[in-house]
Amino acid sequence: MIWLTWRQFRTQILVVAGVLVALAVVAIVTGPHLVSLSDAYLKLCHADRDCGSTTNPVVNSDGRIENLFSDLVLVAPALIGIFWGAPLIARELETGTYRLGWTQSVTRRRWLAVKMGLIGLVSVVVAGLLSLIVTWWSSPIDTANANRFGVAMFSLRDITPIGYAAFAFALGVTAGVIIRRTVPAMASTLVIFVAARLAEVTWLRPHLIPPVRTHVALTAGNDIGFSLTPGGLQIVANPPNLGNGWAISSVVVNDSGQSPSAAFMKSACPSIANGGPAGGGGGGTAHVRVGTNGPGPQAFQDCVAKVAAKYHEVVTYQPASRFWAFQGIETAVFVVLALLLAGLCFWWVRHRLS
């Protein structure tokens, strides 16, 4: 059966504990190798003063283990909600066994509190231990990537998986209480949890804390490119290297906040605007590249210099120092949602179940 009895739950706890121990052993055995590999690279590149031009080899080490760890942290909250949360009450409501408990001098509130409290605590502990193992093992790779705000890295590290697990479990229990059927409750839990996570990444996280804006001078050394569009030549400036910061947007504007017009770009960069992209291209947007069939390096440098005389780059970003603030706020949001769902479950069991 896909639902749980208490005996089955104890068996699954032992299996999950065994998996966590196995993952910890793998992390302990392979983790020191990543640290030594990263330390050796950093020592060598600092001595040669070329750390910026080469890639830390630790990024490409133990890719299979990294993918396994990441996949486990990603799916663990959803599995907790589906297989521990949804069947917890739904199975008893479906089979009618809940009435037996209520006739044994056990109040509805206590009946639900014991079930949700015990398995809910186990759920967040499992998610927390799994995240701890993966975060510790991945630390050399994360340091090399310097992208702690990345969508995958942020959601699979530190304390956010605990919030996701608490929410998924409470969501599963709530679905089971309301729907009263195990399989539909499991399916609903998966759909709503995935939708909530997507909404959190797309709409919630970018607005948790107002971003910071900074002005950056345009130079040929910046990550700058050009695009030919039906409306004319456009300059494209990618955000500068922010380390572990989160670059949200980057635009090129003047002191009045206006972007370079097509007429200005054509007069400032005639060889690029009239030369077309290297290798030609159709009537849509095309990126202009330096090459033998297109504008040369000098044309690009001259163009950037003329644009930089009147325009600059405005970068909108979240500083790396706000990482733990984002982690704490997002985790708190999901924990609060879990508590609200738990409250709904208690109200529903007390007033809507007979």
C-alpha cells in the first residue's frame, strides 16, 4: 500500500536513517578530496596571480555525487509531503479508523496533534540533516562558483530545505483532511507544492528585500556587446562580477535615465551599425561579434568610448551580505505557511468532521 501505518512509518524511518548515514559516509570520504583540490588550486593560482583567468577544477569534480546530492535535496520536501503528509489523516478518514480513536477517550485535538507533531518533527529533522550534509560537502564547489544566490544553489543549501519540508508536510496533511482520499490528496500535494515553489522563486524572492542600485562606468573591459535589431543598433551591458551577489538587471542610461537612441548609436558606431553581424543574418535580432567578417576590436573600443562619454551602466542587485537575510525570511515564510495550514487542519477536524 502507498499509505502508512505506524509500523510502516517506523520501518521507513529506519530506511531514511540508513540513507542519511550512507550519504554522510560518502560525504566524509569524498569531501576532504574537494577541499584539498581547491586549496591546491588556490595556492598555485595566487602564486601565479592568474586566479581570474582559470577555473577552479573543483567545479568539475565528482559531478555524479553533486547531482545525486542536489536531486535528493530537491525532491525530499515533495516526497515528505506526498508520502508522509497526505496519507497521515486521509487514510484514516478513508477507512473510518479515526472513529475508533475518538471513542477511546482521545480528543480530536490530541489525536491530530500527536500525529502531526511526531511525523512533522521527523520530517524537518530529515530535511535539515540532508541539507547539512549536502551544504558541507558542496562548500568548496559553492565557493568556487561564487553564486550563492543562484536559483538551485540557494534552494538546496543551508536552512531553506527545512522550511520547504515543513510546508510540504503540512500541505499534505491539509489536503488529506479536506479531500479525505489518499491518492487524490497525494496528487494535490505535489501539484500545489510545485506551484508554490515556482511562485516563490518567480514572484516572492525578488521582492523580499528592496534591491540596491549602483552606477558603473562603461569601459571596453566590461562585459559589453552589441545587438542589431530591426530598430537599430543596441548596446548590451551584462552586470559586473558581483561575487556571491545577485545581479537582477543591468541597463545603459544617461544622467536622465534614458537609453541610447538608435540615431545616437548609428552616429557613434557607424562601422558596427552598418557592418552587420559577423557571418550575416536575417531580419531579426543578431549579436555583433568581433571577427574577420565583421567589425574589428578597434571599432568596438571606439564605439564603447563614445557611448561611455554620455552613458553609464546601472546595475540592480542584491549584495552577498544579504544571503542569510534572504535565507531566514524565505524559511520563515514557509514555516508560517505550514503553521497556518496546521491551524486549518485542527479547525477542520474539530468542526467539519463527524
